[in-house]
Amino acid sequence: MYRVWNFLTNYSLLLIFGAILALFWANTNPETYHHFVEFVIWDHAPIGHYHHGHRTLTLHYLVNDILMALFFAMAAKEVWEAVILNDGSLRGKKAATPLFATAGGMFGPIGVYLGLAFLLGSDTYNAVANGWAIPTATDIAFSYLVGRLVFGAGHPAVRFLLLLAIADDAAGLIILAIFYPSSELAPEWLLASFGAAIVVFLVFNWLPRRLDRGNQDRPNSTWVRKNLHFVPYAVAGCVSWYGFMRSGLHPALGLLPIVPAIPHADRAFGMFSEAETHLHDLLNVIEHALKHPVEIILFFFGLLNAGVEFSAIGDATWLVLAGLIIGKPIGILLFGWFAAVPLRLGIPQGMRIIDLVVIGFVAAIGFTVSLFVASVAFPPGDVQDAAKMGALFSFFAAVISIIAGKVFRVEKAELTPAE
């Protein structure tokens, strides 16, 4: 039973179950489903949706705007380690070609989405244009699972794909912050967010280490770790989240300033590596503690966001799907080839240029983040529902990936005992 639970949580399969349940519920009894989604937990609350002069905390807000902040914090942790650590996967020449491919995996979908929308006429274009970022997303967990099925766990394309997905997440966080504010901007509130991050870093991270210089027993750092553990960072996280909510930026990104302030290891093995479980720095301990709770949050995220009636399928559905399934592979192939061949940056040994096409199809599984962006890109209604359906349908890119692997004769490479 434990192994089944581990498999379900490692690859975010609870999210799929939540999405399937939502689809079934919304198409059999839409009235009770929407009543459930908008269930009011606290009217005239200090946090929540702002309308009619007061805030209301609904179940949808609790999951999408508060609890999903933990999901984005975990994604930010992977990005932060990949950028800041000396052996980080987004540093140096080894990251050059995957980063080019990441850019292609974003510009390709945007070009296809907006290009096809333009061809459908000005009315359609105006209605759907704000959703251009929906097909840029890559779901890390699902893509990694499918990548291992297609290439084998030991194939260098799997590591290439994982690096691409992490870089894609980093770009996605920036896009969400800049292009999809949740309300009218009040940037002065960000002083609270970044102030909390700076204070908690200086007082509970930098200062104890400074006082411990030259003392291998590290008494101050040990006291802070044993007696305070994650509490100062949790308090700072609440302040930062509130600052984001009041600033107009999407509050689900509210924990991002705190992640770099938490003590971290001097190396990282990657989010799906067994070795990660043996790192005991506070940042990894917090991530490991959050892993299963976040998977349960993703179940409710799927349940509260994927409930779209099939009658809602429309232009936005096919534009999102085309952006992902056509734009991703083309963009990743073109930009990856340009980096590897004309720029002579190369690709990992054991990979072929044609493997970039298969990687592109695997990366077309947008799902979680695509669904999230669809929920913030459009107001509730037909266009949002249609776009969400496109995000849900992107899961079929997994089937296309397996077929593409057969067509392009991918030779599976399993992990050796040494790996």
C-alpha cells in the first residue's frame, strides 16, 4: 500500500483523480458542483476575493490562492537550487542547449496559439489573446514520468527534459507575476514581502552562521535549528503571502521571496533523485515534509478547477491544444537544433537531434500549470472553461509521445546500478 501511495504522490496522479472526478461531477450535476467550488468559508474575511467592498474566503480561493502557494514554493526551490548552487543544472555550458530549447518551447506555443487565433478572426483573437501563456507550461511530474516511459530512466534525454521543465517553471513564475496580476497593482505592499524575507534571512540564517565562524560545533546555528526549526520562515511566509495579496500580484506566488532565505544544502541531486531524501538542510526538510500535503492540495486543485462541461469545448480549447502539441515540439526542435549545431553548444552524449521532437511532445503535457494559468488568464465563463479543457486534453500528449518514441526509434536506456 505504501508503494502505491508513493507512486501516486511522486507523479501527481492524485491531481488526475481530482480532475476526473470534477469532470464527472460537473457534467452530471453542474449546479451542486459549482455550489461546492464557490462554497463560502468566511464572509467579510481579512483575506479572499474582494468584491462589493469586502473580502470573501471561498473554498476555491483557499485552494487556488492560498494552498497552491506551497506548490509554487516547491517549484521555486528546484529553480533556486538549479541557479544558485555551483553544480546547479541551470548553470554553465551544460545548461545552454536545454535553455535554448526551453525558449523554443515557449515561443513556439505562443506563436501557434496567437497565429491561429489571428486566422480565426478579430472577434476570436480579442476573446482569447490573453491566454497566450497557457500553452507555454510544462508539467514537471507528468513529463518526467512519461519521459522515463519513452526514453528509459537512464537516457540523457530524461535529464535534458527535467532541466527544460525546471527552466520552464522559472519562466512561468515570472510570466504569472508580470502578466497576470490578480487585481489592481499596489507594489508598495511588496516591501512587506521582501522585507520579511530579508529580516528572516539576516536574523535566523546569516547571523547564527556569522556568530559561529571558526567554531565547528556551530552552537548558534544548532540552537536556532533545534528550537525554532521552520517557524520563523512560516511566519515570514505568511507576511510575504499577505503582501503579495495586497500588492495585486497573484498570492499563489507569495512564498517565492522566502525560499532563498531558508538555509539550503551546497548541492542538489534533483527533485526525483533518491539521494535528495538524504539531504537534511532545512530547505530540503521542509520540502520533504510538504511533499504529500501538496499532492493532496493538487487533488483538490484538480477537483475545483477541472470541472468543465463538455459543451464548453470551443476555439480556446483547440488553440491551447495546438499551442502545446504543435508549438512545443516545433519550438524545442528549432531552438535546440540552433543551439546544438550552428552555435556549436552540442547536446548530451547519447542524445540525437531527432530526440528533441520526442522531448517536445513530452513537454507538451501542460496540465497543472496550464490549468492554473487558464484560471487566471480569463474571468469565469465560456472562454475560461474552453481553455481549461485544452489544458486537460494536453494529457493526451503522453500517448503521442509514446507513439513518437516508436516512430523515431528511440532506444531506451535504463539506469545502471552505479547510477
